[in-house]
Amino acid sequence: MPVDLTPFSRIVRHRQVFLLLVSRGVFARPNESGVGLHLIEGGRSLSTQQRVVVTGLGAITPVGLDVSTTWASLVEGQSGAALISAFDASNLDVRIACEVKGFDPRTYMEHREARRTDRFTQYALAAAHQAVDDAGLANDAIDKTRVGVIIGTGIGGIFTLSETIRTMDQKGPARVSPLAVPMLMTNAAAANISITFGLRGPSYSVASACATGNTAIGEAMETIRRGDADVMVAGGSEASIAPFAIATLANAGALSKRNDDPAGASRPFDATRDGFVYGEGAGVLILESLDHALRRGARIYAELAGYGSTSDAYHVTAPVEGGEGLARAILIALAKAGIRPDEVDYINAHGTSTPLNDKAETAAIKAAFGPHAYKLAISSTKSMIGHLIGAAGAVEAIATVLTIYHGVIHPTINYHTPDPDCDLDYVPNVARKANVNVALSSSAGFGGHNATLVFRKVAQ
């Protein structure tokens, strides 16, 4: 029985890519069970490669300082948006954000270490501690040369950079800290996690703007699949709610200006949306080869089955109107997972609450799924936690995993006025119980970066 090419043929620009994959033997007939596409990589079927599973989760977010609190807040539809408290924002057009509240880095590190790390690294270290503990890795004797780290950030140590420039201007170069570069560099989070836990496998950072978190997780999965590691600590972190960052994004028209209604400002897919709410935080997942997880008796939340990454090659800030790049990332991820589009139950959308993104993302979902798009449940975590930039995909991946694990889909809050261009099921305002077997987490970033992850339920 031949593979159904319908989902691919809907997107004319994708035909060349699909035909190229076919010509290289990437796609073949359905497997013997008749379920899904059969993927060949390097002459080996996916079934003979390392399957990758999620065994640990950690999060620092605007609605919780751990995963359980964050998840409960998401299910309840609780917003983390408020007037900015970290600095005086009275002279800014946008004075709201989703800040992390009550975080004390000394919960996870010594005071001296906290002074030597930027806040984005502190968030990442905190989330990593949670994830390692959750996975039971702290108590297991594992080969740390086979454990790696990929932690992304969209911007990096913006507060360290700002403070260093201020010190240079006001006090002169002799007073600039010799630790400034190690604190602000984008790989600081990955490096500090490796050092803290003694992890000697592959360790680096990635940056693809708002797609960073998903990119880091996807690349970590590939690292395990190609045999370079048994376990990966993966995710994203961001702490960049700073005056000039708010100003530049506000001037670009990207941020909501609902200063009088912070909790109602982020309203993805709603017709009255006017921009995203800036957020901060970190999300970290522990990924393991299935064999490694089973050998040590680890709890498995879900399988990370596929990853697709593409570029719009169109514009540095605007998405392609028809969403072709994101649609292609979705289809690539599904093909790698050996899953048909009509087998997907849920999508955790990028859902930024900007007029351009939400329309383009809806178009991308329709292009990738065809009529099945109208059967999908779709929700936006950003409606509650805002846009965490480099950490967004990681926290949203955690939400996607927990959707599968708990059988509950968190809502898209503040959805009140339907948009004719956004006419899918966005799980408005109230959480929904559902048996979710396959779920996607999609991200898109400035620069045209797209990254989609496919998770599926694992029989316990």
C-alpha cells in the first residue's frame, strides 16, 4: 500500500523537499503493522535506532517555581502577567510583563555562585536541578561521559551586559568585572549545568530566537539517536525583561499595550489580539534512550518521537503569511516519528497573540493537516505565561508532555472574540480532559526559524 501523499501535495512548495526525501530512500511503505509512515535514515529503520523518552522535568515560570505548581496554574487558566516590578517602567509604552516571582537562586546554589551567574543561567540551573531530581539521576550511578547538555537562550545575559556597559561608562574600564563575558555568553547556562553535575558528554548552546527551546530539545534527541549520548539535559532559559528590550519590541509593534489589563493582554487567536506579553523563565527536560531508561527503571512521561526544523528564508521578524515553513517542519517531524497527520490529537501552538503569527500558524496547521486540522485540540501556553523567548519552546514542551501524561489539555485563556482567519479549536478558557496519544509542540522564531517536536504516549 503506497504512502498517502495528500498532506504533502497540499503545499506546492513542499513537493520538492518530499520528492528529494523519497529519492534518497527516506520514505518507504507503511510498516508491517500498517501504522504510520516508515522512516529510513542511513539505511536503518527507525525501529533499529535509539528511541528517546522523557524521564525528568524542571521549570521556573511566571506561574510557578516548579513543574507541579506551573502545571496546576496552567490547567486552572491562571495568568502570570502583571505590571512590571523589576524596574521603573513608567516611561515605557508597555509596562506589563510575565515576570518570575519569588525566585531565590540561593535555593539551588551558594551565594557566591549566584553572584557569578546571570539570571538566565540561574533559572536554567534551578530547572536542571529539578529535572535531574525528578528523573532520579542524582541517585543513580550513571556514566557521566555519556550525559550531555544542550540549553538554548534567545538573548543570553542581557542584565550582565547592561550592568557592564553602565560600569564602563560610569567608573571606567578598570572596574569592569573579569567575569562579565563568562556570565553573559549564551553558552553559560549549558556550561554551568555541565560543571555543576559533572556531565562530560556533548555540551553547548543553541539560539534560534523564539524557536530556541524546541531546537535544543530536538538536537538533544538527535544526539542520543546517533549514539553520542545516553542521556541529555535539554531546554531553554531566558531572563531579558529589561527596559531597552521592552522598548525595542514595543516600537516594533510586537508587544501588547493593554497596560490596564495585564491578565487579559495575551489572547492568542482572539480577533482583538494586539501583541505578546514579554515573559521569562526556564524549562529543562531529561531525555534518555529508551534502553537506558528501562535499565534503570526510570519513570517515563512520554516518548519524543520526531523533530522537524526549517527556515522561512523570508523576513527577519514576520512569518510567511501561508505558514509554509512551519507546515514543513510539522510534516518533517511527523515523518521522522513514523506518524500520520491524522493520528495527532493535540498541538501546543506557538500562539504568540500577535496578529501575524496566529494567522500564519493557523494556516500552517491547515496546510499540514488538511481536514484533520478541524479535529485537533490546540492551545497556547503563552496565553498564561507570556512569551519566554528562548525558554518558550522548552516550557511548552513540558506542558505538552504533561498533557499526554495526565490526560488534560490546558486552555487558551482570554479567547472571547473569534477571528475568521483563526477558526480551529483552541480549547477556549477552560481545561479539557482528553486521551492524548500523540501531541505536537511547535515554535517559530524571529529570523524565520521553525521547530516542531512530536511526543507520543508510552505504555507503562
